Amino acid sequence: MAEKKDSKGFDEKAFLSFIQEAGLIWGPEPEIYGGLSGFYTYGPLGKLLKNKVENSVRRVFNFHGFRELEGPTVMPDRVWKASGHLGTFSDRIISCSKCKAVFRADKLVEENFDVSADGFNDDKLLKFIHEKNIKCPSCSGKLTDSISRQSLMMKTNVMGTDASLRPETATVTYLPFLRMYQYFRKKLPFGVFQIGKAYRNEISPRQHVLRGREFTQAEGQLFIDPSEKNNWEKFDLVKDEKLPLWDYVLQESEKSPSLTSIESSLKKKLISSKVYAWCLWLAYTQFRNFGIPQDRIRIRQHLPAERAFYAADAWDIEIKTNNFGWVEVCGVHDRTDYDLKQHSKESGINLEAVREDGTRFVPHILEIAFGTDRPTYTLIDLFYEKKSEEEGKTTFKIPYVMAPIDVSVFPLMKKDELTKVAEDVVEMLGKYFIVDYDASGSIGKRYLRSSTAGTPFAITIDFDSIKGKDVTVRDRDTGKQDRVKIKELVEYLRNKLVKYQLDL
């Protein structure tokens, strides 16, 4: 379990150059002022990709009955006191005895070894660091023998009232519970989700957008009567599905994840309830829908010392990246009634529901918590391909349905009669797809630019297009070319993208 991470063969410098030059992600920002760690700009291609990720999140959540909210990003500290963030939301830090640089201690371990150090107590963490001879990443100096803590809250003040920027979207989702309860006709269960910015005073963020100080979260919250957790009809629809579960027994024995059916995992009591099992499946489905290969995903159970005291169950989804090894991308938690009770106590307002027999109860919350920056980054990391120096090209073989740009359109030459047809094609396709028009340079260079951007299809308008009213459509990965009537292009491309979506 403490195997040292190995990214042999991955050219990090070339990869970062690709991210910047392709217009995916720039920073840390502001670059012209030297940059502030943890803050990034998504360039034109990167923003299109992030939009695809977020739209996929919306499709999956909405399909399964969750409805989207948008809450405030700033709340008075009274809220964060009730949630526990104000007093306890902190990370353990360790410094370099030579250059005095400060690092997050558990991440320093996880960046170098395939372990979950979040569950280590301070003594175990220090012992591991010194036994494995982990050095300062900045100067290779010796790390100190003590650990301290730093709050992750970003503070502000609103007209004399102490406040903080939200460190997650979950809390501001819980606060309007009574409004949601009324909207859903006072019937449980119901699900809601938010996609929006959150902020954390992250310590020495170094893993690009994986550990930003400003980031986008996408969190789903399912509110349910605790007596109904094992009376979940949707369970039967997924019980035979298999998940790559890595329970803490497998972790401690240093064995790989086991592909286990959902029903079997419940019978073995690896998973606490039918509704939790369904939530775990839903989270896994989300990442498979992004196009993440199955063999790159594992679902890791929280170690007993790692799980929050109020949680009835907790597992993380992790993805094996080329650059950073295994990275946590999602947490699925049964938070029980902890949050609503905390806010009831602090606000003095009963956040309860009523059963048909008149009994009152505090709903339990099951949470699917992730962000959109990490999936966006992992898609770039997994599907970037650096070709040999002899070939002299880079490709971005992202799954077709997640490609930032759907189709490129090229007039063979800059001739008025060709550009007129090309512009008409762009106008027609632009109603349904993200389209890139490129008339500069040789057709070979344009194909290369298109594949470097990950664009699945490139359409070429030639002189035969004028008379025959058809075009050549080139497939990015196979190089296969089809001659397609212009009037049939929309249906042709839709069918192709549906085919690739079903292949995920």
C-alpha cells in the first residue's frame, strides 16, 4: 500500500506546454504579475471542455430526478460555526527546515506514495515522512519534526458582519431545506444539486487545478426518510452492476480493487444500505459517462480513522492519472441527520419532515460530492498523446462526446466559391454543434490542428462540393473519410456521436 508512485514515461513538461498552447488552462494567474498559486484561467478550448463536463453532470443528475439550485457563495460566520467549518475545517501543515516553505503534510505523502494519509494521526504521519525520507519539494531540504494546523476558510466582512466564502456547495444547499420541502410537495425522497464556485485557503497547491484555491464543485444531495434507506426501489435496477470496490481490508493487505456486484457488496455489509449503494453507482456512472476508462477507476472505502464521526458510510472515487497517479475525484457520504440538526440548533428553526402518520423526523442526507475541475483535468491527462519527435505531432484522443469542439470545417482553398459553401455549412451545423472554421494553411496542417484540439470530425469543402452538394468528413482516430450530402450532415454527425456515446 505504500508503493512509491511512478510516472515513468510521462513527459510532464511537454504535457504542461500542450495544456497552455492548446488554450486549455493558463496560470497560475495573473501570469503577468508572477501568478498566485491555486488560481487558473480556462482558455477557449478548456472552457468548452469544462462546459461539456458540467453539461454531462446536469444530464445525469436531471435524468435521475435531481433538480439544480444556485446558492450564495458568501455566508455569515454563524452558518460556518454551525456546520463545523469555522472551528475544525483545517489541514495539517509541515515546513522545510531549510527554505521554510510550508506544505500540506498528508498530501506530501500521497503525492509520493499510493496511500491514503488523511486517516493517519499526526505521529503516524511524521513517522511515515521521516521513514520514507520525504524531502522538501522546493529545495530537497529536511522537513521539520512537528505538525501544525491552518484554517482553510477564506474570510471576508459584509457591512460589519464577519463572513466567509463557501468552502463547498453542500452547506448552502442544506439551508433552504424548508423551501425545498415545500417545492417537492412535502414528499421525500427528493434530490437537488449545485454546480458552482467554492474557495479554500489551500496550503501550497502544486497539482495544477487538482488542488486549487478557487474551484468549481458539483454536489448532489439526496434527502430521505431514514426508515426508507433499505426500501429503495431503484436498487433493483442496478443491483447486478459491478463496481471496482477497494474496501479497507483490501487496502491494508495491499491487494487491488475487486469488481463486485452491488447486491453482493450489500450482502457482505461492505455498503450500509440500498439507497447508499445506488448513490455509489450513480457517482460511478457519472465518471464513466465522462469517458473515463473502467480500468482507471477505483472506489476506495474510507478507513475507520478517516471517516467523519457522523457518517454512516463513506467511499471515494479515485482515478489513476498519468501525471499524479491515483487522485481522489469524488466522495459519496451518508451524512445521516447531522447537518440539518446542526443548523436547526444554531438557527432555532426546526428542519423536519412529517410522515403520513404524523410523526416528525429529521431527514438523512446522502451526498455525492465532486468538482468539475478534476474530471476536466483527468480527461486531458488520460487522452493526451505525445507522438515521437520523428512524427512531430500531438493528438488529443478524448472521447468524441466529450470533445470541446465537435466538428471542424475547412474550405480546401481560399477561393470565394469554396468559402461561401464552407460558411453556409458552418451556419447550418452551428445550430446543433460546436463548430470550428479554419481556412488557414495547408489541409494537412489543418487536420493536425483539429486533432490536437481533440475534434472528432473534420469536414472539407472542395470543388466537387459545389456541383455535388456534398463534402468529405474525416474521422479523427480512424482517418476514414466519407462523402456525405450537405443536407444529411446534421443527421450523419448526430448518429456518429450517439454511436460513440453508447460505446463508452
